[in-house]
Amino acid sequence: MLNKKIISQFLLLFVALSCFAQSKKLWLETADNAFAKKDYATAAVFYAKVLDDTTVLRSYVIPYEAQLVNLKMKSLFKVPELKITKQKDSINNVKEKIVNSSKFDFVLYRLAQSYRLNSDYSHAAPQYKKCVDRKVYPDAPYYYAISLMNLKKYQEALQVLETYVQENNGTDSLMKMSAKKQSSCYFALDTLQGRKLIKIKLMDTLVFNKGTTSFAPMYYLSNNKIIFTSARKGGVVTDPEKQDSRYFCDLYQTTLEDTIWQRPTNFGRPVNTSLHEGAGVFTPDEVMLFTRWSDVNRNEAFIYMARTNNGKFYEAMKIGTNINVPGYKSQQPYVSFDGTKLFFSSNRPGGKGGFDLWMAPINENGMIGEAQNLGTNINTSGDEISPYMHAISNTLYFSSNGWNGLGGYDIFKSSLNVEDSVYALPKNLNTPVNSSKDDAYFIMDRLGTRGFFASDRIDCPSGHCYKIYEFINEPIKFTLEGLVTDEQTGNPIPGALVTVKDVHDGDKPFFLITDDNGYYTTPLKPNMEYFLKAQKNGYFGKANEVATKGKTESELFTRDFELGKIPEGDIEIEGVEYDFNKYTLRPKSMEVLDKIIKILEINDNLKIELSSHTDARGNDAYNLKLSQGRAQSCVDYMISKGIKKDRIIATGYGETKPIIPEAEINKMVPKSEEFESAHQKNRRTAFKVIGESKINIINKTQ
């Protein structure tokens, strides 16, 4: 009886241990399946379980992972069904390699990768450190450095990257990226923390940041209405018993009333479904574009369009393959203020690597054209996401992990030159907007005073969850300054009058007087375009311009003026031509006279005589009449362009004031080049200042 009892207990223990062993195998299967589906949070949980009890690794067959590296290492174990996929960044001399590692090393590396791909860098870093110390996976140092950067440990990251580059054992594409990441570390170390007076505020947990994640804020037709994406309790799901809405993204809207953002409203069906919806934007015609994706296939995400009628949505439609490419992700749409351009992020073929920013034109009927890559001034071999075009400043804001930054995604801006449609090289927004973590989904109000963005800078239980932040810019200040000097001597001109005028006549002009050093300065208003001119008696005034319109950062504008003295005699006007023996001005002559008109407009205190001269050939009386008529033609044209009659008189001098006397011309060979040139110099049009009123502010304000 005793033996039977012992045997029974042994059998029960054996069955229990066998079941327990089988459950451990399921950990690995669950982890591998989750990793393949890009569910990295789940993968990390189960890989960590496996490493806590390495007995389960004894029968584990390592899945094959091809790596493209510079060397070949002998494998210590067999890997079934090897499948090598050539990548676009490979180089001809790159050789395929299977990592020389144990099963323990493989799971350890997978665990580190899972943490990093889930943006859980605080857990990823120590796991990568173990991989680096064990010297098994050549690319582990690169990813270890990336994790350190996201933890603001830039000096440590630099040392790791330096060793990685020196050993030269890693994947070629990552070796190239290492140089950029080193630059990013130096950039971060050189950054003056908090140098900009920008206030950053985490939005409340009642409206914006309720639930597990909130991101992608976007203005909805005005600055007082915002749509955003959030995963929270009460979202749209098909089966509440099987689906937890706290982990499904939906689109919400909220309105600002009396400085308080109101309780958000879920857009509901048909916009929100049991899938994920997010990163929405409205066109000027109130058509909503947004991203929809599924956990079942994380390799795809598509942009959808939902039309409205009296506030109600029609069923959302997926945009065509000009935007959405099967097997790839197109996401985060943004429509320009005028409704003519769709910007979005995609890893579709034809890009520069990873996710790129694309633009597609929208015609007047709302039809979306073919997508165009924004090019290398914006896109890198890394990822560029969450585009936003600030209309008033023609500035594109986006996030990237390919340009020099502080770690993770940083927010950048790039000004668009509207004349040639070329984007300037991106500029990092720096701290405190950017952090060592991921920062994205930047938007800003019309005048650039405040806005919103999303960041995962605060740790959360899942390791990576965006929250929405508000920023308030430091007060934007614009200052104009300059010097007024003598054009010939370079000496300062004290007491010169500088006029600053709103070109749209919304504000009254104001006036500045230069000091003893010829210096002037004044603050300027934002969103303005100004006409400037500097004047001083005895000098020709000069004009310039300055604009604060579209500027979203404080700026000092310098506008110097070099004034030339008014001569006592005639100033020849070259290029004035007439029809033969007529007073009629040719088109070229009008272009020349337009320049004189501009001089008179700037120098509104001057009165001039415009004179016409002939050569000595022909009848004296006829020449006098011809020159008077030609001078009057010039004056009439200038009066027609707005110059007052009492500021300009016409005088014809005929042949009475030659530059080259007739006696000298008669000594020349008739009809020679020299002879004809001398007569041509005498046939001229000129002007001289014959009156100048005193320049002062009193005269200007009358």
C-alpha cells in the first residue's frame, strides 16, 4: 500500500511538472508570436518570464534573424529554413551572418529589442548592456546608445558609439547612422537647457489626458476647438466583454469656453470603430481625414475620409492608392489652411528611408492628386512623422529621429520659400519643447503665441504613452535699428528723419530722429509690413522695408541707410529715348522715368526741373521747340503717375547748354564714331533740384 501511495504521488508530481514545463513553452511561443506581430509590450513580458527560468530554453529553437554586417562568424547551432532578405541599404561587399550566440543570448537580445521598440528605454538599456558585455550581437552597442540617449545619458552614449564605430563589426546602415547619433549627442550636450522662456504645461486628466494615452491635438476650424486622439474608458468597441476600450484609440473633440476646455465628446460611429482611429484633421469644407489601423496587422495603416452633412458623418472611405499603398503605412494627415495640400507620413516605396513626409495636391473639387516626397531637405534615412504647416509663417513643423536631436523624436521646423517651393534645412525647436524622449504632433495658433504637442517624457506603466502638453511662447519682440550715414564719407548723419509706415495703412506712420551717431531704434508690432525711408536736408532720401508678418520668433531687424548729397548741377537721366523728330516717349524711356518718380516719392520735400537738350545740328528755334516738347512729355508722364504739378517743371534748352561745345565737335572727323558720340552726349535729358522744403516731424504730421 505504501509503495502504491508513493508511486501515485510521484505520478501526480510528474504530471504537474510536465504541465508546468508545457506552460513555460507557451511563454516562448507567446513572446515570439507577439514580437512577430509587433506587439512589443506583450513580447517583453513573456521574454522576461523566460529569462527568469532558463530551463525552458533547453528545447528552444531560435527563429532566424538575418543581419547584414561586415564580417562572417561561425554559428554554434543550426537554424532551420534560412531566409535571407536583401535590404536596400546593403552594400555589395556586405556579407550575411548568423549571430554566434546561445539561446539565452538570443532571448536576452529579443527582450532588449522589445523594450526599445515599445519605447521603454529604462528597461531596454540594462538588457542591452548585458548583450554588450557578452559581446554576442554586434549591433547591440548601437541600440544600447540609442536607449541611453533617450535617458539623457548623452556622455555615456557617446562612449558606446565611439567603441561601436572603432570595432567596425556592426550593420553597415547602423554604422553610418552612428555618426549622426554622435552629432545628436554633442548637440544635446551643447544645448542650453531652458534658454527659451517657454512655459510647458501638462494638460489636465479630465479632458485631454484621461485614459492610457492621448496625442495628436489639432485645431478644428478655429483656435477654440480641438480634436485629439485618446484611448480611454467609454470608447467605441464592438464587444465590450472581450475588448477593453482603454486600449483602443478614438477621436474626440473639445471646445474652449471662458478659458476652460469643456468635457470632450467622442465622435462616435461611423468615424470611430472597434479598430484604432487617430490623428484627425478637418479641411476648410469640414471633411475629416484621419488614420485607421488594426492590431491584427501592424504593418498597415491607412488614411480615411469622412464627409459631413449638417454635423452628421457619412461612412468613412479609405483614400485611394495614390495615398494608401497596401502593405505599408500612410498616417497622420494634415490639410493646409487653404485646403490645397494634403501632408502625411508614410513608409511607402520611393522614400528616403523609414517614414517620410509626403504632399499631395487637392484641387478645387476636393480631389486628391498623386503624392510627392518632400525631398532630402526634410526627409532622412530615419523617420519623419506628424506634419503640420503653419499658414501665416509658411513653416512646416514635424518630428524626426533622423536629424540631430536630443533623443527619440524631436520636433523641427522648416521654412518654405513660396517663390521656388524649396524648404530650408530643419531647425530643432530645442528644450523645453523637445526632450530626450519622443516629442511630436506639434500645432500652434495663428500668431505663434501658444499651441500643443504630444510627448512621452513622463514614465508610464506600459513604458511608452503619449500625453498632451500645452506651450506658451515667450513674448515675441521685434526691434528695428540702424545707422544713417553719408554715402561718400561714411560719417554718421545726426538728426536724420526715419519714417516707418504701415504699407496697408492700418496704423498711422511714426517718425524717428537719429542721434549724434546716426543711430535709430524702435520696437515693431507683430504681423505687420512696413515701408521705411530716411531723409535729411541736402541729401537724397532712401527707402527700405521690413516685415514682421509670419514671424514666430523674436527678431532684431537692421536697416542701414547711406544717403548721397544733392549736387548743385544737372543729373543726367540716361536712357530716355524719343521717336525721330517727335516728342513721343518710347517704352524704354518710361521705365527710366519710373526710377525718377520713385526718387520723388521718397523725397517728397524736393522740387525739380526736368530739362531736355538737343545737339547743335538743325535750326536753333526748331531745336528749342523740340526740346521743350520732349521735356514736357516727360513731365506729363510723371504727373500721370501721381507726382504733383507744383513739384516739377519742364524746360527745353535746345542746343544752348551743350556738354561738348560745337567748336570742339567741328574739329572731329565728320560722321566718325567720335563725332557722332559727341553729338549724342549733347542730346540728353537731365534733372536738377531747384527747391527743398525743410524736413521735420511737424511737416510730416500736418
